[in-house]
Amino acid sequence: MARSWGHCPRNFEKPPAETLPLRITVSFTAWKPWPTGYLLYSTQLGRKTVFIDAADKASMHIWTASVPRVRGHKVHKEGILVNLHSSEESSIQIAVVGSGYVGLIAAVCFAELGHNVVCVDIDLKRVAALQSGSVPIYEEGLPELLARHRGRNLSFTGDLHAAVRNAQAIFIAVGTPQSPTGEADLSYVEASVREIAAELKDYKMVVEKSTVPVLTNQWISRTMRLNGAREENFDVISNPEFLREGTAIQDFLYPDRIVIGADSERARKLARAIYQPMIDGSYYRRAEHVAGPVDMSQGVTYLETSPQSAELIKHASNAFLAMKISFINAVANVCELVGSDVSEVARGIGLDSRIGGRFLHAGLGYGGSCFPKDVRAFYKIAESVGYNFELLETVERINAEQQSNFMKKLRNALWTLKGKQVGVLGLAFKGGTDDVRESPALHVVRSLLAEGCRVAVYDPAAMDKARAALGENKNLVYAADEFAAAADAHALLVVTEWPQFAKLDLARLRAQMRYPVLVDGRNLFSRRKMLEAGFHYYSVGRPFEEPRPERAAVPVGK
């Protein structure tokens, strides 16, 4: 291995931009300043050269594309002792465009893997809040990771151009809301791409992280070229996210698979370098890694496909999961008609290894920012290429009917609804998040108000966002806790599966209510326990339970 020392002018050139960074700590046990103030060391590793540039005694970051590691190598020259140590992984300069749910989770998790990350947003108030350490979304583990990396290898800015200039990989994670016609609105993606293209002076990898229709990769590439980007200076790849709100940190760091859709080898290499700590399992062997549900020290499953396949994998995955939910809800409706218990049926189905038990939980149906939008978008994608994906229309219809069926249960319990006091537990579309987008709970609340009910609502995390969505109403009260929501209620509805609801003191809850009627849209409670507690208990796909009336003793002979 050749070594060379020499003076380096202040304007010396760093290695080519397409090389990948390797973080190396340079420590000086003795210091003898060079006339130029710079020290240059080079060593040949295969066909690559490692450069060290130190203007002072501080540790510096350098750049290399070499796979071999430089460890414990010592050079003594002119009274200077240099120790070289490399980190376990290469550190990539990453820009994440968008600090919403997907973007913020990706930014903190890439920082957790050891990369240098800049998260960009046009909302300067949000940027300032993130810079100060505020967490704008409810997500387990997010505050801790933000505190760990903010100001170190994670920063926030409103300057997209500066972020692009300094980045090797640019992840587009802006919103793709549903348009009035059902397709995904890609205007935010296009706007980001135009700005990225305007700043492209050397090679960058542009990554679709937002959920987008198939062939978006081609449209991004075309837009880049139309806005002046040279084809040799960029690749566009697809890297879909598979995050569940409430467990997003775990889902990112402990995924079932990582999917990369890329056509060029240079993009595939850079994508592998970004995820290398997860691919080889080295992240999970760190002392301070985020603990997860499974042992992944041997590495995660890493799948490379074409960009079109990666785009379809995301939509098809979400559509299939939505289909499972609608399927078990349809089964639940049959169970109610024949007097069986859907919980038992679902368990029997789920024990089949070909099917599995996940997403086989009957209830009010799916909601949130992904499933409703992605099912509709996938249907429109198929329609645009000439295929009638009518199965997805049925999935949507069953989901909508499930909320109507829930209101029918309440009418069966109370006869008429106008003027009734109803408590509602849950406002988020699912437990573990504060997201109320497309929440079945909000649909139920609006239906109750339309029927003339007085409604008291409570959610452990989503009160502020629900208030913003529902507004103020003389018949709507935002309660302080579960028992306040149940106070004087003719019926109590459980519409979000927060675990704490299942642990409520049932005797105290019943004592708060005018009628002991509970309609459970998430099957949180045991039928037997609800019966023992004296409730008239309605659930989804399970037999109705009500206390037997006590009969007075009849004297003998009467």
C-alpha cells in the first residue's frame, strides 16, 4: 500500500463527487504546522485514493469510494504521528424534501443509521419548530431520536437549493393527496423536481419516497431533463415506504423488506450504501441501536427491482391489506346473521400460514392517509391503462358500509337518536397516532351531530387535530378523559382501538352513564366481562350481549 506525504495548496480538489464518503477520524498525538496549514495524506486502495485534509487539530471528515477500511494505520513523518480509524459505515449526505409524516420519519432514521441528513420544508414555522426540538406529530420513539441527532447529523432548513447542492441522495417525501377525481395529486412532487433540476451541477440520486402511481419515475426523469438537468448528472429511483402510523420508527428500522427500484448500477450502489448498516446487520449490533421486535443482526431483506415494479409494490401492498380488512368485515356481517363470533373465525383463518392473522380484525373499517387514498389511486391507475379493477371498488364499498352498519347498531340500541347524549371514545383513525385524516371516528361524530345528538368525545392524542377538523358546535364537547365523555350518556361508543380503553374500570364507567349501553366498533372488550359488568354490549361480528332482567320471587300459592 503506497503512502505519500506532501504539502497541499488551500485550493486542492477533493475526490470526484460520485465517490462515496467514508468517515475517518484523524487524531494528532503531536502537531507541527505546515506552512500552508494543510496536511495531505494519500493511500492507494485498489483504484481509489483516500485524501485527508486537516487545517487544524480537529478531527475531519474525508471522502472515499473504497470498500476496504483504513484502521489503526500509523504514519510517522517529520515528528507527526497520525492514527487513522474508520467508522463502521459510510456516511452519505442526504437531503429529505418534506418534513411531514414520511419525510420526518425517514430523516431521523437515516440520521440514526449514521448519515448526515438535511430535512427541507417550505413551511418555515414548521422548520423553526423542528430546529427548536418540537415534535409536530405523535409517534412513539420520534422525540428521542430527534433529540439524539438534531444539531449533530440532522438539521432542518427551508433552503432546498442549498440542501440539493450538498446532497448525494435527495429523497422526495412531499404529500400526494387525492385529487377530486381520485388520482394522486402529484403537483407537490413536480414542484420539488423542478427546483432540484435547477440546482443540479453534479451527480445526484433522486429518490421517490412519496407514494406515487406507477410510471412517476419516468415523469420525474422527463421533468428533470426539461428543466435543464443533464442525464449523466442524475438517476431517479423508487424506494417506497411501508410505515404504519404509531409504529413508524420500528417499521423503518426493522422492516419486512427494503425495496429499491432502479435502472442504473451507480444508483443501486449508492442506495445499497445508504441502507448498508441494515443490510449487513451492523446497525443492530451497535450498543445504542433502537431496540426492535425481532433480531435483525444478520441483516434485513433487500429487494432490487425495476422502478415500475417498486411503484406497483407499494400500491398493491396497501390495496391488499385494505382488502383483508374489508374481507374480514364482510365475514363479520355474515357472522352476525348466523350468530357466530368473528373473532373465533378470524383466528381460525389466520392460523393458516398462507394467510396469517394480521389485518384480520373486524371493526369500523380502515382510514388514515394511506389506505383510502392508495386504494382509489390504484383503481385509477388500472383504469388509465385499460383494466377495470372492480375488486377494489368492492373493497371501498364494504369499508363505507361498515360505518353505516355501526350507526344501525346504535339505533337498534337507543331506538331514536335525536336529543340523546352519546359519548365517543377515540378520534384518531387508529390507536398510537394523532392522525385524524379519513378517520372513521370523525365520520361517526359527524353522523351523530347530523342526527341531533349531543356528543362528548375523548382521545388520548388526537384532541387538537380533531378539534381543527370538527370545529366548534354547541352539541359537541371535547371531554377531559374517558369518564367525562361517558358522563350521563345514553350510549358510549368505542371507535378507536387505544389499549387504555380496554383497561377502563367498567364498574365506574357504568356508574357514570344514564343507560349501560356500549357499542364497541373495535371489539376491544370481552363479551363475558361486559355482561358481568351489566352492560348492553354491541360489537362487530359477535353476538349481542345484555344482562338478564332480575325477576321478583313469587310467593307459593299465589
